[in-house]
Amino acid sequence: MKKTLIAVAAAAALTTSAFAEITFGAWLRAIPTPIASTGEDTVAGATNSWGWGCRTARLDVNAVSEDGKAGYSMGIFNDMNDGLGAGDHALLWVKPIDQVKVSVGKFDSPDNGLRGDFCYGSWNWLRPYNWIYDGEGLTFDGVSKNGLMVEADPVDALHVFVAVPLENTYEKTAETVYRNIQAGFGYSIAGIGKIKAQFVGDYSQKNSVKTNYNEEEDFEWDAEKGTHKFKEGVEDRERAKVGAGKKDDATTGKFGVAFDLTAVENLYVTVGARFGIADKDYCDADYLKMSFAAGASYQVADNLKVSASGTFYKSQEKAFGKKDDKKDNKFDFGAGVDFTVADGLTATADVRFLNTGYGKDGDDNSISFLVGLNKSVSSNGSIGVGFQGATNGNGLVRKGGSSSGIKAGWNEDGKATDGDQFCWAIPVSVSVWF
């Protein structure tokens, strides 16, 4: 019986290889850091550039039929401490006609080929996160959701897509699902560049935090905490009534537009804008109203490349608990250089600045920097060592609630404190790709 099963498996493998191509690949970067400082303690550890533990093995599997009209793609991650886990995407696809591709599964951000990336400098080491948008998707958001995506190329220069968020349950109404679709296009202009536009649904319905109380009569400004508080005699339990009897205010989503310029030799420029859509009484200091981002790189010489980027972000004006809505404006900028010292040896440096209280007293500024040296190993690897720092309580490798990172100025809940610590690290970067 065992021999029969082996024979069947071998026959299946031969049959598959005759009609499809299955390829395997991987890309990995681990950042062991033998010494670092949070500003209070001297520490050591290992992580990825992006946090979430330390990934030391993975396998990417892609299959394509011989005629190129069907296939699948998946990833398997193996983290140093957490073992095996799902990769960034897992999807299958078919092309009923050459111009249309239908995919189902878990999508990673760049899967539709339009995401506006601009990554340099400390993005490839310990990421300080004193920037507003990631280098991946700086000027244009990618697709990162589960569900159905339909892509079409009606003409060579035009790429159109629609992504519908679907889960493996039927608990959401169709209205909610289709309010959260993502749809857009990219159009390439020969010899000039590419223009892109999209709508990203973000429908949510929340009670307005607009209060039934009179702000001037019932609240006062707490300068120490930087927020409003109830005046003496107004009980905190009344806060539970905030929003009572108000209509539900909703967010709708955002529009995004971007342009990538490639017309000038050795120069790449990407610019983008995003505009949030929400009910006029929606109150959330963090929800996007508008933002503008740009990045540019120039290959000065064969061994020298310079890069720069910046973002301005304005959130919704209505933000209960804020003394001045203009504190919700923020901006960042950065610049970096890559210099080839010798064959296979590259020096990298960058500096980043973030201001989260534009033009007001008590601004939460943060500066981070990197200097690093990287050496290629064979044709499939590299190793490097660097020195990084971040000011004003801004840690290194913080993303969401991830426990990975050098947490200067962060409390146990992963929220920023008012700490002014300077943190630093001497990271070792080890990368392989196959």
C-alpha cells in the first residue's frame, strides 16, 4: 500500500510539472542588536526591521499554469520564538480572458502593483517610526485585506482594480461589505510616468463624542495633562452620557491620488494626496482630513544616490478634548544617502524629523538618525553594522502594540509618554534571498 501511494504521488508530481511551474523563493532580514539603550536601561535583543518578533526562515510558493491563466501564491513564516505562521498573502487566481484576472484570498499590500513605495535608510534597519506614513505606501495605499479582487488591463497602459473585503463568515451585511471596497486605477504615460487614483472604503458608525454639556460651563483646560477635564462639581460619571441622544456619525473612507515621475534619467519622484470623508459632526482627532506626501531619489553617480521624503497630515477638525484643533496638524521629512565605498561594500546614512504639534507650544518633535555599513555576501546575502538613535522618547521598531522594539518613552500599553529619553542601538543586519 505504501509503495502504491508513493507511486501515485510521483505520478501526480510528474503530471503537475508537465502543465504548471511551481517556484520557491524567500527574502529575510533579521536585526540582532547586541547592545542598545532605552534612555534608562542598557538592553540587547533581536527583531525584524518591522518588529513583530524575529523571522529567521520562510518559504514563498508560487504556481502558474503553462498557459499563464491560473495559479496561486502563498507564504509560510518561521519566527525565531513563535514557530510557523501564515505569510503576508495566500491567494489563488484565474484569467478567464487575457485582460482580466480574478483573485481570491489574503492580499498583501503590493499585490495589485500600484502601491506607492519609497523606502530608504533606516527603513532597512531598525525603524524609528517617527514618520507619518510607512515607506511602503508613502504616496499611495496598497491592497491589504481578505476577499475578492478583480483586475483588468483593457489597454496596455491602463490597470484597473476592485477589491471586495470578504471573510469566511456571513456575519456582515452586504451593505457594510460594499461600503468598504477599494477600487482604483493606474495609467502609464510613455516616457513620463504613471498617474494613479483610488477610493478606499472605511465605513464605520460611531456615536459622536460631541457632548450634551456646555464646554465653557462644565469643562476647564488641564494644562498639565493637555486636555479638558470636568470642573469641580460636575461628576465624572456624567461622561457616560456623552453623545446620548445624538445621531450616529460615520466615516466613509478616503480618496487617494498619486503620480510617479520617471521621465528624467536617474531621477525618480513620487507625489500623492489623500482626502478623508466623514460626517460633519464626526469627532476623532486621528481620522484623516487631508494629507500630502512626496519622495524623490537621484542617482548622482554610479556609486552615489541621495533620497528625500516628506509628509503633511491634517486630521478631522472636530476633536473633543483638544484646546486647539491645530495641534492635530503634523508633518515629517527625511533625507538619506547611499554610497558605494568599494565593490560589495556600501555606506548608508539618513536622518528623520517628526513634528506632531505644528506651530504650537509643547510640540512633540522627534529626530532619528542612522549610519551603517553593509557588505554583500555571495550573490544571496549581506551583513551590516550600524549606529542608530532617536530623541524625545521615540523608540525603535514600534508598530501597533508589538512588544518588539527598544521602547524609549513608551508605557506598557504601547502608548507614547511625555518622556524625553534618547535611545540608541548598534544593530547588526543579516539578509538573505533566494
